[in-house]
Amino acid sequence: MNNRYEALLILNTKGNDESVKETIDRLEGEFTKEGAKIEAIQKMDRRHFTYVKGKLDSGYYVNFIFEGTPASLEKLQTKFKLDNDVYRQNYKKLGAKKAAA
């Protein structure tokens, strides 16, 4: 059964701001490779962290809204945990998409 999810990924772009588009395209390919259907990608630009924990003080925020199975979500979380370009990740299950009036 497919569910809708929202994935907020914070990218580690320290020293290579030019490669953000290539990184987002690569991550989009990872979503589709795992069988997820992407509804929207929101690029929210670079933001500074209010609380610095670790080496980075800022990151590039990207929000993916996609539809997939719980198994594909688990695989994506594991993949992105091992990816050096993904600094942090947060997932939220969304409700069913409402039809336009």
C-alpha cells in the first residue's frame, strides 16, 4: 500500500555550492529507483542552523513530497544515512491527497 510522505533533507554543500542541482537530481533518481513517485520538490535555499551540533553551521534545505511504500521509505532512510551529501533527514507521513473542487 502506498502512502504519501514528506522528506526534509538538509544537504551538506560546504565548499561546493555549485553542485546543489546535481545532488538534488541524484537524490531524485534514488527516490524513483526505490519505486517512489515524486509529487513535488521544494528547494528552500541555504539556511543557518539555530543550534550548531557538529561540523556544519548551515545547510541547503530540500523538501520532497512523494508517494511510496513503507519498505521503500525504510530503504531511502538507510541509503541517505550513508550518503555524505545528506547531512540530516526528517520524514513525515501525510494524509491522502485531496481532490480539487
